[in-house]
Amino acid sequence: MGAAAATRPHCSGHNPRMTDPASPREVIRPLLRARQVREFTEQPLTDDQLAAITDVARWTGSSRNTQPWRFVVIRDPDTISRLEAAGLPQTRALKTATAVVAIVLPVDPDRTVSHAYDDGRAAERMLIAAGMLGVGAGIAWVRPDVLPAVREILELPGDRMIRTLVALGHPTDEARKPKSPPGEARLPREQSIFRERLPAD
């Protein structure tokens, strides 16, 4: 091997920013900063912002890559208001949302657990995507007793269901404020992360 070849980087196209980050924690900061938002301003999201968030949703992994969900983007204020009223208190984040994404799933008793898992993954990724775009998202739960009303409002067929509504918008100044004092939003690391075994109480 020649001297020039011996001194070349192991991989072509070496990018120090990608391979030599300041720290792993800085790289994952958008994940650590992801949070629920339930109060929004009147400023609507742009079409590009909504397209980006829903693209993240549709590219989410799913059990066996079945991709069971369909995503309904709702911007009509009257429809959002009706959904919010039907599902209170779990739907309170919709009160000031300027857009909502309904995660629609097939009714399949044999896939209840895997569909719930896929549903949660898509919802959380939309929340993270919203934060990365500088906007906000709140995850609202549709209770079983509320589902018939939601079906009627969105004209869903009987073989489809919704468990999760993702409220979207620009957070208010109040919503941006931390809800817990610094260092108290999560259990200390030594109380939640362990090596090899969970210690006895």
C-alpha cells in the first residue's frame, strides 16, 4: 500500500460533523427536548410544515411493515371544535389547535396490541417532528366511549377506529414555559437506569 493510500481516511467522503459530534447528548437534543404542547396561538401551520410532519408519520416503522394507519389532516375549525368537545377532557389540546392529525386504524381484535404500538410510534414521531420544526404538538386520546362520536364527525366506516388525535400549532409563550423546575421533570438517572439487573427494592 502506498504512503498516500495509508494516510487517507478509512471512509471516503469523511464528514467531521457527522462522525465527530461534540457529544452524543448534543446530537439527540431534539429528542430530549420533545414535549407535549396543549396551548397554541392563532397562527396556522404552513402546508410545508404539515407535509413534513405527516411524512414523518408515514415513514414510521410498523409491526411487520403492515403500515396499518391512515392519517387524516384536519384544518377546518368547526370539525376541530366538535372533536374537542366530544372527547373532553382528554381532547383539551384541540381547543386552540390550528390543525389535527387523526391516526386511523383498522378494527382488528387480533392486532390490538401491535396496532396500539404502531399508533404510539407514529404519534410520538409527529410530536418530535413538530418540535424540530419550531412548532408544537399534543397527543390526545380518544376514549372507547367517545369513538362513536368521532366516527360520526369524521364519517369513518365501522371497520375503522381512532385512538389518537395529534393537535398541532404554534405554542403560546405560556406553553413554552417549563412545567417543572430544572432537574425535576424526570426521575434522577440513578433511580431509573440500571446495569444488567433491576435492583431489589
